[in-house]
Amino acid sequence: MESVWVSTDHDDIEKVAKAWGAQVHRRSPEVSKDSSSSLDTIQEFVRLNPEVDVICHIQATSPCLHPFHLKEALEMITKQGFTSVFSVVRQHHFRWQEVKKGGSVATQPLNLDPSNRPRRQDWDGELCENGSFYIYTRATTERGLQGGKWAYYEMLPEYSVDIDVDIDWPVAEQRVLRFGYFGLDKPEVVRLLLCKVSGCLTDGRVLISVSGEEMVSVNTRDTMGIRMLQREGVEVILISSSEDPVTKALADKLSQRTGCEVRQLGKDIQCEFKAMMDDKDLDWKEVAYMGNDAPDVDCLNLAGLSAVPRDAPVVAINAAKYSCHSAAGLEAVREFSEHILLLKKKAKSQMEQDRIHRNTF
């Protein structure tokens, strides 16, 4: 694929998309209404980008879509000559005709003979669109998302997850842990989280009383996120740099509140981190780092997992591997903690699957 686009009319979504290297199609008000269809947006995009010949339209509500699905389906257009390819899943549901409630009309079977009811293993089932993706040529969009010489691409049921209503979320979350795509690198198990105090755990403001006492605000949900990590065996160290120091009294209060160590670092932060990790027999790939500004860029790049709050500057967002939806001091630490635990579950699930496969063979 030559380019990746995100279609949106929202400033924050545009910001995140560009930070991750995507191009943005800024939808016009005419195709951003509640009644607007996907086709309306696609046709506008095609009209404004005449250089695009083939469009791969993926749905954000299908979280178990993998790159190999798109690669294989795209080759059906580029190598086999189809003009539109869409994803389907095989289902084994016996369908019956709907009748009005309270009516006397008997329902009728739509896809089976009740007198010769097949077993599931004896029936191939039916192919149903799962809405995961649609790939089509430019010319096809003049008529719709499907047309010309069309073909389907069958996805296995474990990858066919569609989030349509609230009740779909719990199922999707569990399915993603086992069948989701987490990038080319295998998820590492984080053993240590280094989190900046100012601009991550707090919103960056320091309140000074008349008597000169310094105060900060800490969200209890963020401290709960830290304790969640600690219960799962992840050590958490709060850090403060020489450029943005935390007083000893404030550090003691934070340590008491969060149950973790607060370290004041000097100017050579990386050297101090290296000594710390050598002492704990850790590598950067086992460390998660949460920063919020340009001085954190090197550590954000080095850490196996890194994050920044939503309101971090672009230079930090570009370096981080995860951008929080929450702002500093407003549950960003809790969100990143949950993300770390999710990846830990994913890694554990992969190890369990590997163990099962080894035992099987």
C-alpha cells in the first residue's frame, strides 16, 4: 500500500493520525452528518485524490483484522483482476422467516429443510459479510462499494469480530487478547514503569501557598492504576528531573500516597537509568516509560513500551509507542497502566498457546 489515510472531521483524531504517520482526509460538513454513509465519504475522498487507483476501506469496529488479511485480499485485485473484494465469515445459523407478533401466519424456514435437518459438521454454512473491510477500484466507487467483477475474502471466525453495540465490547476485548494484532514485535513483559511526576501523574501545575508550601493535585484513579501494576508484580518508580524538581516533602507525600519510590534525577538521566537497570538486572525492553516533553524523547524511544498524555507536545507524541486518550493528571497514568496489563495478558496468552502447541505435537 502506498499511503494510509484517516477520514475524520475531529481535530484530536487528526492530531493522533498525523502523529502516527497517517495522512488525513478532512471530511466536509456535507459528508459528516449522522445520516452520511461510508460511500458518501469515499466518493468525496476519490474526487479530491485523483491519484488513488485502489481504495482499501477498513472498519475501526473490527479489532482483530490483521495485515495478512489485507495483503491477500489486495492481491485479488492487483494480481487476479477483480474490481472489488469484501470480507465475509462463514456462519452456521438456521434462518426463519419473520412474522408479525400476535399474527396467525406460520413462520417458514429460509435455509433448511426441517425434515432433513443437517448436523453442523455436515453443512458448509453460509457466507455473510462481516464488515471488516472493502477493497475496490476507483471506478467501482461510482456505483457503490461493490461492483464489477467482485469476489469475497473469507476470514476465520476467530478474526471476525464486529463491535456494534455495547454488549459486544467484553467479547471483543477477550478475543483481541488471543487473536488481535499487536504489531510485528512480540509484546514484552514489563517489569518496571518509570513515570514522570510533573506532566504525567500531575497536570504539571505546582500550587504555592502564602507560606510558600508547594502543592500538587493527584488523581486517585491514577494512583489506583499504579497499585494495579504493583499487584501484578510491576515495580513503579516516580521520577523528577533537575529541570523540574520535586521538593523532598512533596516527594515523601507522593511516595506515601502511591506506595512507590520517588527519585530525583540529575542532568545525565540516561546514565542514571542505565545504572538503575543494571542494579535491577533489567533491559530497556522490560521497562515502560511515561514522559511528557522533548527531554523525554530519548527514553521514549529506548523503552520497550512508552507513552505520553494526550496533551503532550507533538515531538513527544511522535516518539511514544502509545498516546493516551487522557490528559496529564486526568487518568493518563491509569490508562497506560491498563494498557501495560493488557499487553501482559496478551504475552501470557501467547506463551500459553505456545505451550499447548508444543504439548500437542
